[in-house]
Amino acid sequence: MWKTLAGRRMQMQLVLICITGLLIAALSVFLISDAVRGAEQIVLGDAVKAVDAAVEELSAQEADRAEQEADWNGLALELKDVSLRGVSQAVLRSYPGVEGGYWWNSEFLGYAFPTHINPEQKTDVPAAESNEIRAAAEESRRIASARRIVRGSGEAVVIAVRYHDNTDMAAWAMKRVSGLGDARQQRRRLWLAALVSAALLSLMATLATAAGLERGVSRIKQGLAVLERDYQHRIPETLDELGHIARAINQMVVRREALEKELRREDRLRAMGRLVAAVAHEVRNPLNGMRLAAQLLKKQMAQDRPDGRQLDSIISEIDRLEALVREFLAFDSDRPPSMAFQPLRPTVARAVKLVDSQAARLGITITMDEQGGEASACFDEGHLTQVLLNLLLNAIESQGSGGWVRVEIGGGNRAEIRVTDSGPAIPPDEQERLFEMFYSNKPNGAGLGLAVSRELIRQMGGDLTYDTHQENASFLVRMPRANHGE
Amino acid sequence: MKRLAAFLVVALIAPAFVSGQNKGVKKKKKEEGPPEVRLAQRIEKVRNRLAEVAVPDNAASSLEASASQYLGEAERRLAGGQLPAAEGLTQAADALTRAVDHIRHSRDVNRTDYPSRQEQAAHLERAYFRLQQAGYFQAQSKDPRAKHLVQAARQFYQKARQAYDRRESRDADEFTKVSEEIVKALEHLAHTSTPVREPPRLK
């Protein structure tokens, strides 16, 4: 189950991003509503403080008047109202947005709202709140002071009342706070905040996903670049969707390796087939010789004059056949190269000997030359023989009848074997494709020989190239002097 | 009406005779008679005191003039049966008379019993608060003549404040009281223009 989930990492990532986005949107809603509530509390708190301070001052000023003036309590109601309005006007001028007055003997007295936009118009207690004020004033008679917060749609009204025992007068103050808890506006704000949060989150998630894709694609590109040089390299197979691609590429590489192995084997079979055709004549010669010697010996034995030289001839021809068989067995397919540091000349000579009779039939002369002393290198005898056979047979087959093939052994830091024939140089447009798989300029050619030959030489640490500086077709095999891998 | 006139005559003459006899003796007389009579007596008392406290000072003269005006109007209102208005005007004149008296006291260099500096500060604060109401009272009085009283109250408050800063306790105390009395006068004038439901009279 874990592997299944891991294989769908990007899908899971997107699902998680969506869930996280929703959670963050919800969190934003809560945080913003909390902040709004907090802001409301602060605004209400300020209003409460202002109203409390105003009502304290109103009460104190009225008490001071009562104390200073002996006839204060005896004033007629209307006159007291005028005097108290003067007090309210003076007190509430310092409290913006606060209106207030007094409650005495079940009457509202001294109402004022001096900080109103049109204070002249505000002469009466607000009808909507008068009951609340009245109730708070009655409550304050029992507990000295009372406060109420009345909430409406989008606003709140803070009312405070302070009762003065000595004068039996209750001072009251009130302030409206608007812009609070308007449910529709609040919902709109919350939705907007949630949408903004979700949009930001989506943008971040998209960027993160794009970065992840970029990294994954870059990893695959680097892996492919290495694969071009080294077929043993494998692209790291991550657990996400890009890992599937990497796994597919690695499987393709494995199949290609197997295919190339098969192709090399086929190439060896084809080379062997060509060799079989070439050496079939070689086998016929010793067989004919053996037959002739056996017939002669039979005649001599009938005449009671056996000649031992006939048996020597037969044994010699058998040895010759045995050598031919040994050469065939050198084409052991699918075995890893068995490297050994050894002179090149014997292996080259053996390959030349295998194709010599075929070349002779076509009138082609094969010469072998070694310069600069004995050249040695580290190589697998069988694989090098296969490559040389391939080059020699190509040289022979490309000339028809007549001509020559020259094999030169030499080299400096590296041991070299050059195979040149008397045919013209290969055209430049064909040179580029010489070592491509399945490319051939022969009607019945499979196009595997040179590609496989180069691969075999490279496995031994050397290289097979076409020499473009020669007038004739010339292939160069370079082999390392030291053991491959040392 | 005749009855009223008769009582007025008695009310005006008697106190003048008595005051001449009892000069210098502060004695609170028990008010007698119906409200109109008592008011008439009070008007006279205020007038007499106004004459006593006259001060050769421009500001004081202005206040004196206003007080006389309001006393005259009080008498007219009383004669017209507007008792509440007459009372208000009388009280306004009385307050202005006290204001003039305080101006006079500010020149009394023998006085030494002044409140402490802290008490003066508290007094100034109260006076300042009362001053904030002067404009309202004047507007309520609907009396354009009273506008100069608002200005006068402010000027005397400023003088009191400056005297306080100079540590001149006598002037600080007296001028504060002048300012308060002027505002009180304005308040009474505001009362004058306020209709009051008179309680039913017992017959």
C-alpha cells in the first residue's frame, strides 16, 4: 500500500495541497474573525471608558452644585433643567460622541450632546434608548452605578448611570459605537480573506510543484547524458511519477544491453558464417590430400610395397584440419573478454592465415608488417581475432578481384593495427555512419560487423576508427599497452 | 390690583426706614407676606446694596448699570404679575451686585484671611467650569444685552488666573468670585426666560 501511495506522490501532493489550502482558508477565517472581534472589544472598551468617565464627572459636578448652592434642591424643575443643561454642556464637550444628562424624580433633566454635528438639534433624550436609560437609572439607585451595552445591527450603545445619594440624582451618559458586527459585512470580509489566502496558497503550491518537476526532469536529463557514455549507469528511481519514467528508461537500457549482446552474438555468427565459407575450401584440400595418400597406400599394399611417407602425409593433413578446428573454437560467443598482455603479431598472423586462401582465390595479396620492434598489448585473443577477421573480410569483399590488403603492426604509447586495402577511400558521407548499427553499403550486408567490432575493442579499453587521412580505405585498431582498468 | 399697589407702597417705605436705623447690623429678617411683597422687598434691598458697593471702576460701573437695568425690569415684571421672571431678574441683579462688591473687596488692602494656594487652585478650577456654561446661559436667556456679561466673566477669570500666577491672593480670590457671580447672573437670566409651571395657590 505504501508503494502504491509512493508511486502516486505528485497526486497525493496535490491532494494534500488542496486540503492544506482549505485548512489555511479556514484558519484565516478564524484568525480574522478573532482579530475583528478583538478590534470590536477594543473599540467597545474605549467607549465604555469614555462613558464611565463622563458619567462620573456629570455626577460630581451636580453634587458640587448642590453643595455650593443652598437653594439648589428647591429649584423648580424647569429651572433645574436649564441649569443642568449648562453643566452637561460643559462636561460633555470633552467627550466626543458622548451624550448625557440626569434622571431625577422620574424626569429626564439637563440633556446635552455638545459634540454632535448639529448640537442645536439634539435637545431631547433619544427615544430608542430612553427605556434602557430609565431602567439603568432605577438599577443604579440600588447599586450606585449601572452599565449596559445594547447591541443592534452593526452598532452598539454603551450606557452608564451613576446615582448620587445626597441629591437623589442619577447622572447618565451614552455613546454609540457603529461599524460593529455587521453580520453581512463581516461575512464578506471573511470570505474575501479566505479567498485571498487560498489564492496565495495555490500560487505557492504551484511554484513548489513546478520546482519539484524541474528537479525531477533535470535528474532524468543528467542520467540520460551519463547513459550515453556508460550503459551501466542507472537513473535514480524516485517514488513519484517521475520515478516511473526513470524506471522505464532503466528497463529500456537493460533491454538494449541484451539486444546489443544478441546482436554481437549474431555478428559473430555471421562472421563465423563468412569464415566457414572462406575456410570450407581449406578443409577440402587436406581431405583431398588424405584421400590421395590413402588410395596410393592401398595400391602399394596390394603390390606388397607399402610406403610410410603416405601415412606421414595423412597425419600432416590431419594436423592441418585440427588447427582449422581450433581457430573455429576461438569464436566463443558471450564470454567476457579474458585479457592478457601478449604480443599482437601471433594473433594478427592467425587471422591473416584464416582468410589467406579466400584472398588468394580472388587474386588479392595480404601482407603483414611489424614496425618498431615487437608490439604487445593487453587484449582478449579471441575477440581481437574476430575484429581482425571482420576487417580483413570487409577489405577482401570490397575489392572484388585483384588488389591488396596490408596489415601493419606498430604504435607508440598504444599498440596499433592498421588494415588498409587498395580500394578507394570511403566517401565522407558514408564515413559518419560506418560504425552505426545496421548500416551497410553492401546489398546483403547486415550492418553489424563494424559496430560490434568497435564495441569489442572498446570493451578491451581500445578503439576502432576509420582513418580519414589515407587515400585508401584504412581502419585503425588501437589497444592499450597496460591492462584495461589498471 | 389696588391691593397689590398698597402692599407695594408699604413694602417700599418700611424697609427704607428700618435700614436707616439698623445700619451696620447684619440681621436676617424673617420674610413676611405674600411672595410679591417679599420680592418687592428684596428688589429694594438689592438696590440699596448696589448703591453701597459702588466702585469707581469701569468694569464695576458696567456691572452696576446692568444690575440697575435688571432691577428696573424686575419691578416692571412684578407689576405685570410675572413673578417667576421678576424673581429671576432680581436674582441676576443680586448676583451682579455681589460681583461689584467683590471688585470693591479686591481693593481692601487690610484683608488678610485668604484661602490657601491649594484652595485657590480648586476655586479657579470650579470657576473655569462655570465659565464654560456662560455662553449657554446667555443663549438661553435670549437677552442680547447679556452678551457683554459673558465677556466680563471671562475677563475677570483671566484676571484671577493672572493674579494667582503672580501669587496675589486677594485679587485671585476676589476676581474668581466676580467671575462666578457674573455666570450666576447669566444663569438667573436664563431661568428668567424659562416658562415654569406655577404651583396652584392656596386661597
